[in-house]
Amino acid sequence: MKPFAESVFESPTHSEVEAKLRSLLVELGNADKILGIQVCAYKDGKVIIDTSAGFMGEDDPRPVQPDTLFPVFSTTKGVTAGMMHWLADKGYPRQFHIFNSHKGCYVVSFMYRNNTMKLFRHRKLKLDENVANIWPEFGSNGKDQIKVHHILNHTSGLHNALAGICENEPAVFCDFDECVKRIATVEPETEPGCEQLYHYFSYGWLCGAIIEHASGKKFQEILEEAFVRPLNVEGELYIGIPLGVESRLATLTFDTADFNIFAAISANSEFRAATGTPSTLTADMIADLIPLSNTLNLRRAIHPAANGHFSARALARYYAALVDGGTILPHHSSTLPPLGSHPHHPSSPSKNQKDEIETKIFSNPKSKIHDAFLGSGDYKDLVLPNGKIGLGFRRANTTDGLLIGFGHAGLGGSVGYGDINNRFSIAVTVNKMSFGALSGEIIRFVCSELELPVPEDYAGSRDFAGKPVIN
């Protein structure tokens, strides 16, 4: 491979901070801390960083481009959470039969399709509703009292549901419908709302099934309608990739030294208790997951907890919009190829459609949207007090306990989050998994240059801080 410094994508810098960041990335690349990386940030609704550097994989010397797709693991959960909140905010029209006695809040409306008048009900997802009301098969084996907010808050008691499927049944692991069918039969381990334990895989199947049952549409259809098309991020925000994007996929590897430290720390019972890590989320399972994540079978699977393939610029734009309460920002930047220029379904042009231009993703006021994300204000009774996770998003707190925003990190170091008061968002995508050390270095640098608060999860030293990011 050519020297790392020559891999930095040649594009104009958007700020002085970006110019300094590129020098830092070269330093880290020369020290073998980076293989491939993208960093994008917004401040006050404008792009201030949009940098790509490094290589697509250990055996793929092509330089990373702005539109390269990185597997981001649990960073995916923040986008899935947004979909749940979108359905709670806007609802979805469903065809309504007058004899249907299903309970719920809805508005009946008439819609004409193919010259035929049909009766529809516009029903919103209710966060305090029993999941079994939405997804009847779910109500078996003691799950009838689990509510939507228990799933989002990781307090449903299903944290170990389908444990071992990744290692023992990889084909089933890649089958969304089969996993949904199986998880509907699982018995919870704890009472709902009692304990926050990280639903590392189960969160995706549970949220995905709720989204499909509540909307009557496929998961990916809602993703596209809620965020991909309105935000103009076509071709760069996938949960389950389509045919035709394979040439843009980054390949994963991991930092062996970091992984060994992570394995030792994650086996510690005190660490597990402090972080809400379930017993089945082990270093051995992750060692099996990493090579599986490079296969096309898993990359194409719908796995709403852990199979996002994003560019940093698409993810940063998503969080920038959420920070502004769902306001859709002007087009991204001059970086080529332009964000949104790829067909979202390269092999099926008929599926590539543009809705009418929107200016707002959510209907509710910004403060209410943020309270819903964080589990505060009117939503405080829907979350476990003092938990690290609100309603689907991790709470971003400073080291002195100040709540500044929301986001989600992923296994290996990819991350996206937004700082509400400072109208700041940042996304980092990597393919050499470092378990938090590298992304923390970058976030601290950018926040320091901008004189912004640093989230507690990234406030440690440059060395591995003994608190690996595993979610």
C-alpha cells in the first residue's frame, strides 16, 4: 500500500479544524492505528468536517472515498431508534375495515387509489403500549406486559434472547423473518422495567418487528421513507445492503492488542455489572462475528441492531437533523461524489423514487422530540432512572453529569452523536476495530478545537482507558 498520507481524500477543507484533523489522522495512520476512516461533522447546520482517509481493507489497497460504506455494528441502533420515534410522531396510514375493533388512537381518512375509495386509519405507535397489541404473536411466554418503551430502554428482560445464534446458526442469524418468529416465543429473564441490560442483538429483531407490524410495511421501506429520501442520503445509509453496492464496501479487521485488552476487561464481572453487559456478549462471540460481518450474506441481512452500512457523512447528516428536531438541512457539501447522488437500489431503478420535498422529519416540537429520545420530561416515567440509555439512544453526558445529547456507538469504534445545545453532530466510521480508543481520540480533538463538551464515554486519555466501547 502507498503511504497513509497519500490516501487522504483530496477535497477542499471546510474549516481550520478539518485541516488540523487531517494532520492528526496522518499521524495516527502512520502509527498503524487507522486502516480506513471517515469523519464528518456539522456545526450550526453546516458541514465543518468531511474527510476520508486510509484504505478499504487490509487486502484492498483502494483509498477510502466519501461514499465508502462501513459496517458500523451497534451504531445502527441509533437509526433504528429514530424509525421507532418517527412512527410514534407521524404514524402511518393503514387500510381500515369498519368492523375492526382494534383499540388505539387513530384518525379515519378517505384515500383514493386506482380510482377506488378506501377507508384508512392513521395510527401512531404508542411508546407505552403493550407490544402484543401491535404484534400479537409476541404475547406468549410471559411477554404480554412488555411495552414498546421497555424494548427501547433495554429493560424488557430479553437481553439474551437467541443467544448463540451468531456462532451456531449463522444462516438463521442472517434471516430476519426467522429470527423474528423465534424471538416471539422466548421467555424474558427479568420483569419488564426492572433492570437495564444491553439487548445487543435482540433489540434489532424486536424493534424491526414492531416497525413492520405497526406500519404494515417492510423495515427498509420505512427507513427510506422516514430518513433516506428526506435527508437526501440515498446510497449511503443502509440496514441490509442491496445488490450493486459491493464495490463500495470497506472490509473489517481489528487491532489485535486492543482486542486482547477488551477480552480481558469484558470478562470482568464488575465491568459487566457496571455497563449492563449480558453474560452471553463475550469476546469469543465477537471473534466469530467479525469475519462473518465481512460476508455478503450478513451484509445483505436486515439486522436492525448491528448491520448498518453507512458513510460518515450520511450518519452525521442524520444526527444534525435530529439535533434540530428533524429540520432538513441544505444539501451536504461539495465533496465528490455528492451525497445522495447514488441510486439507493442500483439493480432496481423502479424502486428509486423521490417524495415531495419535505422540510421537517418530525411533527412535534424540537423539545418534545429530544425528551422522547432521552427519556426525559413527559417521557421520564418510560425509562429506568439514571440509566445510560434513554428511549433507543445512549445519553451523552459530560464527566460532571451534564446531559448534552444523544447518539450510539458501535463495536470497534464507529459512532454518531449529536450535542443539542451546541447544534453539533459528528460521525466516525472505521474498518480497523479499536474498541473505542481511536474514535475517542478523534472526538476529543474535534471538541477541544471547537471548545465543546466531550461526552463521558470519550473523555479518557489517548491510551486505552479500560472502558472499551462494546455497544
